Amino acid sequence: MSQLSTVRGSCELPLLDMTIGQYFEQVCRSHPHRPALVSCHQDVRWTYAELGQRVDAFAAGLLALGLNKGERVGIWAPNCWEWLVTQYATAKAGLILVTINPAYRMSELEYALNKVGCKALVVVPQHKSSDYLDILCRLAPELASATPGRLSTSRLPALRALITLGEKHYPGCLRFEDVPGLATPEHYQLLEAISSTLACDEPVNIQFTSGTTGAPKGATLSHRNILNNGRFVGDAIGLRPDDRLCTPVPLYHCFGMVMANLGCLTHAACVVYPSAAFDALALLRAVETEKCSALFGVPTMFISVLEHPEFARFDLHTLRTGIMAGSPCPVELMRQVIERMHMHEVTIAYGMTETSPVSFQSNTGDSIERRVTTVGQVQPHLEVKIVDDSGDIVTRGTPGQLCTKGYAVMLGYWEDADTTKQVLRDGWMHTGDLATLDEQGYCNIVGRIKDMVIRGGENIYPREIEEFLYRHPAIQDVQIVGVPDLRFGEELCACIITRPGCSISAEDVRSFCAGQIAHFKIPRYVRVVDAFPTTVSGKVQKFMLRQTAAAELGLVDETTA
């Protein structure tokens, strides 16, 4: 009888039954003089003792603002030292950190803040071409006359405090650096009291995932979820206290805040932010200057680094290990990362926000072939099964839906019991991914049940964009599909049926989206069609739309060529 597609991870090492704040305090006490953080673009380098002082001061300041245990604090900013301080401070104060994609624009931000009822928002006023404060002023014009910390606005009814990064004062806002000064000795005592009563299974983080029904869902994660996942990810790459992990991936995502930040914390290692947002030259400088031994990134980041015209002048010999994740890795890219970047122990990881995120990861000793044709083996304390449409476990090598169970599975989607029940049944998270397991327990992701598009490591759900484009007066119907792209893996193509007497161009679509949805969700291609291919029951056949669009655009899918 053939072996079934089910596998359990090792339980040899017990789970950490601690909160993030408790573990953070433990590391600060046991490794006070070890480097904890380097933020290259901000010229900041702190030991664990120094970071601990900053975290306690900001946490006490948040309590002084009147924030109570269980309330939500959002952060809308690129990578910076303030991000890490906010992450640990909210965890210690019993607050729930809501991580908001810096690429979000007005409609997405408004939805996210209101969905979870954010009481405070930490925000960078401007970054690159984005004016975040201008967006907030348009959403909340009451800011102009508000008392800092006592905002009252109709469109964001829960929001009370805006905390801005940087030295400049803004009307109605508090500066990040001023928040600690609000705390009295009583607030520090309150912080200690709250920290001692927190449980590891309480929520600590809400991460928004793009929704298949048009609205993002708030995956709610506990201390236990993400602290342990960061630890096991670090174990898998052989992270040590003397390591420095270069982190160009965004902190708003699990890759940054869990796999990097908490991966370093659980190994008393140092996290290094080379720049506010990904910059290949800044990454190269950081690795050389800080003598980084580990590096995280999505494949497109590694490609940009290897192709950089100044690549050859940097000494990267200190690199040893790391993770490449977010989208499939071509075998030639893996070879170059190992040979030219000296990352002989680089691993591949797979997961999803709802599983904290990593459930499979390759081993540092796996062959290159294993590391590019599979996503490795199941992580500790997790159980995986692959099932058919009836829910029966399939045999090894047979494709089916991958389901995950164990400590890493989210608590649920915030205030969305119905959607939670659709994917979380009897403790099993139904991922929506099609996968196979081989005889040795290595997993291969072979497709997606849902029509998710992965563009350069960003998961994009077409329905969310379709719902937005339906607002355009010239659009009668629209279908978003992914088409092949050599650099990003996939790009978005909007297939549009216009209303009678109307016309629309690609530029019209892009202009309509600009400033309203994240840049990576804006379709690169636009096709105007008379009708969509459908089944007998009327369901749109997206696979046919993809094939036709790719053919008409002259695009070749390398994975099937």
C-alpha cells in the first residue's frame, strides 16, 4: 500500500510557552552587551540593553496615552529602528500590533484601520514619493485642530493618536521621540504589572492578507505563534548569537517581523536593516560593512544584487546562510547565490501569514536540486496532510490541497468568524495551495486552487483588484489574471468588458488606480474584450484568459517552456 501524504515535524525541542515580552526581557538580561540592532540608513546601533531601555520607555508612553490591554496599534512605515521598538513595546504592553503595508493607499488604509479599530497609528510622514501624512489628513481633516492624542474623526472613529517618525512637529500628532516623555513612574509600574499577566496564547499581531472576496482579512497571530516560528526558522538556518542578519525584506510582512526580527531575538543575534526599503547597493554596503553572515530576500532581490554594476567590488565572504522565499527560485539563481555570494547554507522556506508563516523549510545541508525543486520538510511541532476534494488524504506524489495543523496556525481572522470557518476546520488550516509530498517528506508546491498571483514575492488576490476596478464608470466587468514575467515571475493583466458606448485604455486604468491601491496591484497590461470564456454553468475560465492574454502579449512562461 502506498504511503499517505501526511507528515509530522519533530517534537524533540519543546515549544516556548512565553510571551514575546518575557522572552525579550530574558535576552536583554542574559546578553546585555551583544549587538541587537543596526539600522544603517539611520546610523543606529544598539545592544540588547540599549534596545531594552528604548522599548520599555516607549511601551510606558503608550500606556500614558491611555491605551489598554488588547487595543490595536497600527504601524505604517518602512524599515527603521522605530519599527522594532514598536513591535516589542506593544508586545510588552499587551497591545496588538497591526502591520500595514507601506504601499497601501487611501481606500486600503481606511479599511484596515476601521476593520480592527486601531486606537493609535505610528506613521512615517513621507517616504520616497509617498506622502502618508497627506493621505491621513484627507481621511481625517480634523487633525488640523486636534489635540495630540485626542483625535476624533468621522471616517476613522476608533483612532485617537497619530505618532509620527522624525523630528518635525505636525498638527494633531505626537512625535515618536516625545511618547516616552509622557510616562510617569506609575506607568512603568503598570507596564510591569501588565507584562506579568499576559499569556502566550493571547493575540499580539494582526497582519492583513489580500482577500479573495474583495476585502483584506486580518490574520490574528499570538505570541506563541510567531515567537516559536521565528525560533524554528532561525534554527533551520543555523543562526547563532554572533550572527548578523541583513534584512532588506519589509517588516510589515511575516518575512521581516517574524522570520528576521524574532528569528534574531530567539537566537540573541543582531538584525541589520540596510535601508528603509530595498536597495541593492545599500544591501551590498551593509553586508560588507557590518560583516553580515546571513541574508533574507525574495528571488527578485537576489537577482537585483547579483546584477548590480558594482557587485564585484564588495567583499561578501562573511555571508554563510539565509533564506530565499516568496516565490519559486530558479536553479541558476540558487547556484549564483551560493557561488558568488558565498551563501552555501541558504535555504528555501514556504508558508503563509495564517501559519505564522513558515511550515516547510529546506535544510542547510540539502542539495541544490532539493532546494529549488521543493520547499523542504515540515517544521517542528507541525502536522501536514494533503487532501483531495473530498477531504481524503492522497498518496505520496499525488497533488492535493495542503493543510497545516499545530502551534503556528493563526487564532483566526479578526472579527470574521465565517471566513475563518471556511479555511480553519478541526484545527487544520486549508491553505488553498496544491502540493505533493515525496517519499522522504519533501514538499513541492505545484499550483494554487485560488487564483492568487505572486508578483516578485507579493501575494496578490485578483478579486480585491476587480472589486476596486468595478468602481470605474466605463467598466462593466473585469477579470484580473497573472501572466508570465521574466523578472517578477508574474505580472497583472486586466481583462475588461466596457459598458456600451464607453472605451478605456491602459493609461486610464493605471490613472484610476494611482494613489488608491498599492503600486504592485496596479495592472501592467490591459486587454479590452467582448466576452469572457465560461463554463456551462457560467463560471469564468481564468486559465483560458491567462493563456490568451499571454499569447496575445507574446509572453512565455519559463516554467512550462
